[in-house]
Amino acid sequence: MTEDTREAEAGAGLLAEEEARAELRAMVEDLDGIRARLVALHRRLPLPPAEAAWLDDEVEMEFPADIRSAIECILTDCLQPAIRDLAEAATYQPKKGSG
């Protein structure tokens, strides 16, 4: 393999890496938009009048309370960590070797 071939392959690898970073950044933006839409929906839903009662299973949860709860779980457990991890991956830079 010639030096020119190695340089071309290395350059192609860098291009693919930058394309992957750009795609990850775009996905982060998309996911953050979905997160914002979920937050907005959550804010528009009415607060449950008897939150303590349905937490104790005394009263069945009504639709708005059920959806609010699902949104809170999705945001906290899934979406926010995914956005954070993908954003970190998009900016990851390996440490340069000293040799």
C-alpha cells in the first residue's frame, strides 16, 4: 500500500467521522425538539386534583394524570439521558498519543 493510498483512506475515515458527528448533532436537535414538545404538552395538561389518592391506588388515575406521569418518566428516564449521551458522543475527541 502506498503512502498516498494510506493518506486517502485516513482522509476518508475522517470524513465519515465528521459526517457521523454531524448526524449525531442533528439527532440531538430532533430529540431536543421532541423533548420541548413533551414539556409543553405536560404543562398544558391539568394537574390531578387528588394526586395522593391515586398514588395510594385509592382512585384510578384519569387520562391527564396518566399522560403527565408517562411524560415525566420518559423525560427523566429516557429522553434527557439520551440527548446528553448523544451530545457528548458528537463532541468526543480521543486523547492524542504522545508517540
